[in-house]
Amino acid sequence: MDSQNFAPDRLPEKYYKRRRAAAAIVLVILALLFVWLVSSLRGNDDSEQVAQSSSVTATSTTTTTTSSAQEEESTESAESSQESTEAASSEAPAEDATCRVEDLQVIAKTNRPDYPAGEQPVFYMTVRNPTEVDCEVDLDEQPLRFEVYDLGTNQRVWSDIDCNNPVAQGRQTFKAGQERSFEAAWSRTQSAPNECGDRPEAAPGGYYLHTVIGQNPSQPVTFNLA
């Protein structure tokens, strides 16, 4: 046999199959390692993003809480200031508060609505000061009086100051928030200023009473004489 034409014998086929199988297993292992490595790197990136997002959320929450606290503090401060101002206003009366005769409330009343013959009517006046300051009134200049008018003709029939002194005179104080009462009786005779000598008796019929201070009259109160 010629040595140049010598060729070694081929190994059995099963050896080649084993080699190919081992190579395939190695490739699969390498592929799995690659996938694991990529997943691990991406997992780290996601964790960092979650941590950053949590940090931003926490910062936003802290900012919102701080802003809310500042707003509440500002509101409480404003309310406290307003309450202090209102309290000061309620304690100190207004400097420009005044009381005039026209501010007084004058109320008239009779002791009964109907009077039998010979009975004298009794009249009452209540003066109330609804303001926050005392009211000083000179009753010599603005007289306090009781006046009776005929209900049918509206003619003035009688006044207590025509022939007598007023029931109150001089400077009088009507205190803030308080009231004072006055009283007069009518003799059932007519009168007029400076006409007190011959006074005719008032005729039976309907009449009404005004109580007055200065030019401030009460509402009328009606009554009847028999």
C-alpha cells in the first residue's frame, strides 16, 4: 500500500452527535446568561426611576402641606384681626353718635277706651331712647305735652299746657336704651293758649290723643266720651 494515499479511518457517527449536542447546550446557556444580564440591568434602571418618582411625590406632598399650613395660619390671623376690630368697635361708642328729639320714640296710651259721663280720662306718655347715647332735651324750648283732638273734625280741643305748667320742665336726660313715663288727667273741658277763664265742656263723642315732645308726636290713640 502506498503511504501517500493513506487516510485515517472516520470516527463513529455517535461521537459527532455528542459534540453537536454539547455545542448547542453551550449556546443555550450563553443565551440564558445574556437574557439574565439584560433583565438585571433594566431592573436596576426601573428601581432608580421608582425611587426618583417617590422622591418627587414626597417633595410635592411636603410642599402642599406647607402651603396649606401657611394658608390656614393666614386665615386664622385675618379672622383674629377682624374679631379684635369688631370687639373694639362694640366696646367704644361711635364718636359721631348723637341723639336728637326726633330720635326719641313717643308712645301715647289712655287708661280706658270709653269714659262714662263725669269720669275724667287719664293719659300716659312713654318716651323711649333707642339710640346708643343719652339724649339731652331742653323741655322749656321743646315742651312735653298731651293734646286731644276731635275725631270727626281733627280740631285741637285741649292741651295740658294751655292752662297749666307742663308735667316736666327744664333740661331733661333721656338715657340711652331706657324709657321714661309721664301722666296727665283731662277735666273734659276745652282749652286754648291764654283762654282759661270760661272753658266749655267737651261734647260726647270720639276723640284721639297725641303725646308730644317738641315737634315729635306719638301715634294717635282714640277714645270715646259718653
